[in-house]
Amino acid sequence: MTEAEPSEQMTLNLVHEPVIARKKAKHDAHQSRPDASEDGETDRVEAHPSKRARITDDHPASEAQDFISSLFKHNPDIPQLEASEAVPLSEQVFSGQGFEKVGIHPYLVKNMKDAGIIDMTQVQALSIPVILAGQDALIKSQTGSGKTLAYAVPILHQLQAKTPKISRSDGCHALIVVPTRELAIQSFEWIQKLCRSFAWIVPGLLLGGEKKKSEKARVRKGINILISTPGRLIDHIQHTQCLSLKHLTWLVLDEADRMLELGYERDVQAILTAINEQAQGHHRQTLLLSATLTSGIEQLSEVSMKHPKFIDAAVNEENTQCLTALTTPDNLKQAFIIVPAKLRLVCLASFILWKCRYSKSRKMLIFMATQDMVDFLMDLFECTLNVPDEPHPSFRPKKSFSQMNLTDDAKSLVGTEFIDEPQTPARKKLVPIELLKLHGNMSQSERANVFKTFREADAGLLLCTDVAARGLDLPQVDWIVQYNPPISNADYVHRVGRTARIGAKGSSLIFLLPSEANFVKELENDNLLLAEMTIAQILKKLFINSELVSQKTGKLPHTMEEAATNLQMKMEAMVLNDEHIHQRASQAYVSFIRSYASYPKEVREIFCFKELHLGHIAKSFALRDPPSRITGIGKGNWVDNEEKKKQNLKREEKMINAQKKRIDQKSLIMSEYSTGFDGIDASSIVKKKPPTVKKSSKKKKRLGKKT
């Protein structure tokens, strides 16, 4: 490695800590590695009087010579943020009361005990009596507080108590509308567990991606509790005649704010209109649930609810000023890290290795901005983090003393303890990290399989978009990583709410560019406090536990900058040599630029497109091409995909037009005794006169001569 000019050397304020060197003897280096192979959770949050609380490391850093690399040059300075004096809102999770105290049926209580649920949460203790009283309710509570059971338990309790008993032929009594398919499946599974003791109550599920024919058959047989997504429900209301909403008593809009954000406002209005038309004069109870209350929900509540009761588990009934405040679980440790664009990819990969391989195996969720980013990083990490590195072809390992023909005097001089010592570092057995992905462009079967696999797994990594940000109960998730910041503070709360659920512990980390540092202040304005994690802490774990040898020397790195550069070069080489991954990287780069440019006006002061350094952003996608060339490649792929979508739409339109032109099949069904003229109006048939034959003039002359 050649030395650079002093002016080009890396500024140490990038990592906030002195650079760590590996200039110790090999014996000392091997002693430091077993500590890192353990759990490695030596983090603590220290409060500084004039600075923000920062996550630090117990291991002291030693002074060393800088490792010069383009990865650490020409990066913007990381801003120092002052500590906030805001006090976060606290919400008690459990109420300490059992379901028996609110008069729930003993069979329901037993079914919940079998599922491991004994006491009510705070939101359940506040909501169940209101719902049993028949009042409309707008329920706000932190993520993971049991809002699904807050409405499912009282609805089932009242359904089983109806006399005479309801039957599946009665149709739908309760309608639950949710924004995503995964949340619909999860809600359906919970209601199925609660319905085990009441066989006459039939729950059902309707969602996009499934066959409509089989769904119509289930509706025709009868469904008492219907769980559906808005789009598929509208489709069945318009085209399935056997779907009856005449007896509808309960309407539940779960994650209502997310439905409005996804553009389902018209669908929700259409659902309300259809219910009002079919259930004329029938009393209906409406429930709206969310972890955040927005202006859109308030407008929806005015249209769909009558004198609703506001329930907020975080405040008392008398304090109505905090209804729109954001709350997160008390057991959730939140942190942020400010990373220059060029170091984003290597920091993310190092953090994954630290939490999923170097320490105890964990479950991690990583949120991305676009589907293309999910596809690209899935392929990249599968080919780099789960594949052992091979040394450069020109590297030749040195021979050990045991491979040399040494005399007895030479062996006694060297020592027996060094004769069998290998000259190259011993490689550990690579433990693969289970990687999964989830986004809206996957088929329904793929999404269902991924959702089921990740829920049942003890450890793994799920790369996803915001399709997994709302309502999903994923057990034992330890870390939530937001690689791209959300649009709003409410989306941030919903993302981190996938961990620390029902009293469990969890952690979250959000990646920010130096130009996005003010997003932390925006979160603090809503009483959300985050500690700061440094780049040095993550790269130090990579350096201490480094398994990646240099391709040129075949040796372990001497500094954490060298360890980071080795990992970055490995990922860049994979993108450069694999055409498929290179196309994925280019397409992900273009999709990220498009998404960043589409931030709403309210947050463009924080997420300013002009502050992006496109060359550094390309580095974060392991691309070595200039941005102009990347844009051409990525845009070409995007254009191809758009053309394919247009072709598919044209093909569907042709099929629909062909079906419209077909003759009604009923008119082709005839009895064996039918004449085939049934349905034909005889009066409309015009009788044609027989054609007149004109005789030729020659024939007439002959006839005249004969006479």
C-alpha cells in the first residue's frame, strides 16, 4: 500500500475515534479474537454533559498508522448534534388484569391461555368494555400492544352469545379490513385460534393474489367473520352476488392510516357506501385502530362513525392534548448512525456480520426504499457474505517449518512449538446467514412462504420494503435497521414497532447521511429519543473478527480501514464480474434516485436531492461506473420492465374484449326437443318474394308463330 500525500490522508473526525492498528505480535492478536467470538454485546449508552448520548465500546483504541483508501477520502464531515431535553411518553403494556374481569366467555379465556395470553394489555383493558357497550371507538396505542385481540375478543364474545345461534348461511356479521395481505393472514390466524370452541362461527379470508373462483365458493358457503384487503373486497362486492352484508354488525378498519396512505381512500368510501346500501336501518358498530392518528383518520372517522370514543393507552382520559403524540415501547433501544454515502454499504454489511455471525445469532429486519434495492442487496449479500473468500491467484502461502527439510540442530534452534505453526491464518468454518426478501412485486405464494419462514425461524435476515412495516407480529425480532429513512415520523414508529412487542426487548438503528442529520431533531420534536452509534464501533467489530483476507497479500487486515476496504472491494468485484448483479445494482441505483427525488415538499429541507453526491451514491451500490452510464443501464432495465407491464396490460385487454364479444352461453344451451327457433320473433322476419323469371323475347315470337 503506497503512502499518500498528507493533504489526502483521511480525517479522523469521520469515525470520532482514533484508528485501530494491528501492530501487535501474532500471539496477542490471537488472544484478542476469542473475546469477539462471544456474544460481543459490550455496548453502553453514556451521557455527556454537552454532547448527545453516544453508544461507545469498552475496548480502548490504539494509535496507529492510517490506512489510505479512496473509501475514506473526500467524505463530508459528520455533524455534531446537541442532546435533547425532550421526555418520551411512557405507555404501560400490561394492565395486570385477567380477561375474566371484563366478563369474557370462559372458553375464549381458555383459548387465549393455551396461546400464552393470560393478562390483558392496557389498550385491551380500555377498549373491550367500550366495544362490549356497543360504542364506536377510535383506538390508538403503541405497536405490539395487542390491538388485534382488543377488537377480536369482544366481537367473538358477542357473536357466540347471540340467540338463536348464528349460522354460516346468515352471511357476514363482522367485517375486518386491513391494508396488506400479510396482516390479513395474521389476523385470520388469530381469529381461527379463538374460534376453536365455537364451531358455528366461521371466519374467512379474501385477499389479492388468490383465485377468485375458490374465494367465491367460500363466500357462497357462508362466512361470519370476513377479513379482507380493500381492493379484493371491492371486487367481490361488485361481482359476487352471494356476498351479503345485510346482517353486518361490526366494521373494523385496522391500520386505517396506512390504508389512506396507500391510496385506498376511495375503496374505503366505496365499502362504506355498499354497507349503507345493503344494511339499511341495521345498527353498525365501527372501530378504527392505529398506532398513529393523522388528519386523514379524523376525516374518515367523521364520515364512518357516530360519536366515537377516543381511546389512548398512553394518556389519561382527561388529557386530550397527547392523542396525536407518537409512542414507542419502553423496552425498545433506539439509535441512529450518520454515515457518508461511500461507507453506507460496507457499514451495513459489517453490522449484519456483527449481529448475525460474530455474536449470538439474531433475527433482523432491514427496511429499504425500493423493491429494486431489496432484490439487489439480497443477491449481493448471498454471493459475498455467505461465500468464503479465496485469496488472489498470485498469492502463494509461505511454507511452515514442518514442510522444510531441517536438520536436528535447526529444529532445536527454532523450537518445537513453532515447527507445526502454519504461516497463513486458520480459517473458521463459515456459518451462512439465512437471507429472505419481501416486497409487493412478489407473487402471493412467495410472500406467504417468506412470511411463514421468517416467523418460524430462530435467526435470520429479512430485507423488505414498507409492506412489512404495519401490524405484522414477527416473533423474537431483535433488530430493526432502517437503511433508508422513512417519509414521516409515523412511518418510523411503525417500522421500529416490529420489535419489542408485548413487553419483549428490542433494538433499532437508522442510517442517515450527513445532510439528513436534522431528521433526528424531527423525531425529538415528537419525543422520540435516539442514541448515537459511531462508524468506528461497527468497523472495529469487523476488524477484530475479520475473516476476509486481502486478495493481494493473503493476510488479515492490519487496521479497521483495511478490513472495511477488503469487504468493499469484494462486493465491488462481485458486481463488476457478474452481469446479472451489475444490472440489478444499476437498476437499484436508478430506483433510489427516483424515490429520493419524490420526497414530499414538507420534508425536502431534510431530504434534499441537491445535497446528494451521485458518485458517492454509486459507491454505496458497489458500482465503479460513472453516474451517467449507470443511469443509462438502470433506466434501460426500468424501461424494459415498463414495456413488459404495458404488454401484459394489452394482453389482458384483448382477453377481456374477446370475452365480451362471445355469445351468451345460455343461448347455446338447448333441449333435445327444441326446434332451435326459441326466442326468435316471427313478426320481425320479413318474407322475401320469389324471384320472377323474365322470358326472353325470342321465346315469345316462337309462341306467337305456333298460335
